[in-house]
Amino acid sequence: MSAWADSAPRFYDRAALVDPFGDLLRVRSLKDETNYVFQFPYAGTPCFLLKLDRAVDAAATLKREDGSTYEWRGGVGPSRSIVAFSAICAHKLAYPTRDISFIGYQRQRSPRSVAQAIHCCADHSVYDPASGARVVSGPAPQPLAAILLEYDDAKDTLAAVGTLGAEQFDAFFRKYEFKLAMEYGEGKARRPVGGRTVVNELARYCRQTIQC
């Protein structure tokens, strides 16, 4: 496969974003700078949904670990402030579980952190969500994969349609095969999410979220 092909978007079955009650999620209901999590493109692969406090309308050229580049086109929504990324860290594949999350968006600056960034407290990788989840600091070798979203202006709704950048899915399923089988059932974590996927606040999805 060529470097260009590796860097092209990968499209999956379209999944409408719905709230915990099963209703279509409205962008106007999202709170600014709050961690939301949903599964895409598989039942066991979590993603972050963020409504930033500013427009993200500038494209960013990003580089994968293998040296290939791709262009992220910014946010979507009425203010172009909605972004989404895989919640699987690009370093050692830390991810939000029902019990705990070491990775998430942190609005406030702590003594050792960068403000308004996605932090993986497991290995101290930091990603900038306003620049396509570009690596700001830490050992991560590449950005988080972006989740491609479609925004319906008439309905004020969102759907996930694909990914852009370096997917970690194969490595993720190999590393956590036993754990995912215990949580979802044998082989079920890799099933496509289907026509809709539920969006939850990370604080409600996880019993404990770690700040660093």
C-alpha cells in the first residue's frame, strides 16, 4: 500500500450520534470543553467528541509515524468547533474503560500540563485537538486518528463516517483481546457499531477519570 493510500480517509458504515436516551444528539445540547465519548467504528473502540470554545477552521498537515502525511480540515458544526478523535493513545494504547480513564481533554492548566489539550496521564503524551490532535509533548509517535464527522445543519445532528490518520485498531485488539472478550463477549468488540452510536459524558461513562 502506498504512503498516499495509507494517509487517505478510511470510510466505514455511517453511524448517527445519539444521546443516552436513543434520541439524535443535537449539537446545541453539547457543553463547551467537555469530554464526551462514543464508540466508532467498532463496538469496542472509543472516541472523543469535543465542542471547543473557538472555531477550528484552519487545516493542519500532520505526519504519521511511518512518515506519510495527511491533511486534517478542522472542525464541523455551526461554529466549526466540533472535533472528534480516537480515544486510543498513540503510544501504548491507553483508552477509556468503564472503570477508569487515563486519557481525556483537560481544559485547565495544571503545574505540569498544557491547557486545552488531550492528555494521556498513563505516559504523559499531550495532543492538541485544535490542530488535528497533533502531538504537543510526550512519547507518542503520531497524532490520534481523527474521526470524520458529518454535520446536518437542518437537523443540528452529527454522524461518524470514517477515520483520518493512523488507526490503532489492529494493535488495540491484539493487546486487549482477553479484556475486551470479558467485557463485550468473544469477538463482539470488533463488530461494527451499526447505524447509531451512543454519546456519553466521559465522567458518566467512566467511574474514575485521572487528571495530570
